[in-house]
Amino acid sequence: MTPPRLLLPPRARIFVAGHRGLVGSAVARHLAAEGHEVLTRARAELDLRDAESTGAYLRDVRPDAVVLAAARVGGIMANKTYPVPFLEDNLRIQLSVIGGAHAAGVPRLLFLGSSCIYPRLAPQPITEEALLTGPLEETNEPYAIAKIAGITQVRGYRRQYGAAYISAMPTNLYGPGDNFDLETSHVLPALVRRFHEAARDGREEVVLWGSGTPRREFLHVDDLARACGLLLRTYDDERPVNVGCGTDLTIRELAETVRDVVGYTGRIAFDTSKPDGTPRKLLDVSRLTRLGFTPRVALADGIRDTYEWWLRSGAEGAPA
């Protein structure tokens, strides 16, 4: 009987690509806390879109594993306005890092995609098998196609070379390190900033895009980081793994929760002439649950944690 392969040494050297972003920073913190040596490179030192430089770096350091958390990301407006870089930058990063890892003999890799890979009207909750069964949400199609290509690339390296490379598809994420720029941020940090500024300025009303009826699932980034550690240790299959909490709420309910955390007392209105995006996006997380994962951070607590981080961070738009 063939013994199972060692997926990750107890004190591994792990390159976290994208360590300054929301996801990468949380993953780097968690892996370091688990006793691993975390390797990083700033964008000024290594452009991950450059396959030659990325491959040379990986051959030089020869990590035990790579976590690919680097990506160009943004909300509906950013995706709609800049479809070319959302497609091309992400394709280049993935080709450079995944291909470079294999060429350097890196035995283990975790590629982080996105729940936007699934069809716009996929049956809910969305199983991993829903991939490529229907049309994508138009507002983020270039980004989604790039991430689908990444899943396919990981699967290809497994099938052709037997590489222990895996993919995980997180739901909507938030937490310390998030982007609060109103033009490029996702919905939750944008709501935090808008309600904070409305409270600061004494405004009587905050107008939000869409109808408020779409349903979304949110996972604190520290819970995602814990899931990544678990997957690196235990999961070895070509099928992607959904990472989420398994519950959702409407955008209106989310806005009300953020409003209460921030302390804004005015009205919430919705501009229904603006797009809603996908009507509902709730992941089936049974595959991850069977591995023993349970989220720990409640939504209101996580929003409060995120808001407090932003207030003291000096990040984009944070109060002085």
C-alpha cells in the first residue's frame, strides 16, 4: 500500500504571494503563528506578472509551499470600469506563480480564487460542481474568467505532473487590512466608510446602490486564514474547495449591521437605478466542514474589529 504523501512539513518554508493584501496578510500571520517560516516579497521587489523574475525567485528560495493570494481585486464599479487589467493582470500573476512554482520543484501550492467563478443564477447554496454550468455575472466576468483559468491550471499540473496543488474558492471576505477606497473597495468596507463619514458630517441619509435585496455571505479573513492552514495540511484533490460560513444576509441587513456598529443614526435609502449584481451567492461549504473547519468570528464582531482597525490604521481614507 502506498503511504500518503506528506503535504506540508511541520515547520515549512512558505512563500505567500500577495502578503500585503487583505487575504495574504492574514494568511501570513496565521502561518507564522503555526510555526512556519513565511517568505514574502513586496511588489517593488518582485512583480508577479513577470514570469521570468518570479520563476528566478522561486528557484532561488525553493519554498516547501506557495500560497497564491496575490490578485487584482475590486468591487462592481472597478470591475466594470477596468475589465482588461482584471483579466490580464490576474492571468499573468497565475501563469507566473503556478508555472514558476512547478519549474522550481515546489511540491505544494494553494491557489485562492473567488466565489464569483460560479454562474450568476447557480442553485443555492452553490456547490463546487456548479462551476461552468451557466453564464457568469456580467459585472465581474473578466475577473471570474481569470480565476477559472487558475483552477484549470492547478488541475492541469495535478493531472499532467502529479503535483499536490489545490484550489480554494473563498466567499466575500473582510477584516483588518481591507481596502476602504470608495472607488475600488468591496461592499462591506465601502459601507463602513460611508456610514462613518455620514455620522461625522451629520448627514441625515445615506444612499446605497441597488435595491438592498441581494443576499451575500461574509467571512472574516482570519477565518479564511485558518481554513488555508487546514487545507495545506490535509487536502489533496483536484476539485476546488468552497470556503465560507454557510449563512447569508441581504445587503440591507448588512447595511443596518454596519450602521449600528459605526453608530450612524440617519436613514438608509437605495438607488434602484444602479446594478445589484448577482441576486444571491451562498456557498455550500460541506466539503470544508467535513475536514473539520468551523468559522469563529461572528459578523457584528468582525465588522467592529474591521472598523476599529481602519480608525487607527492610517489607511486610505481613515480619519487622522
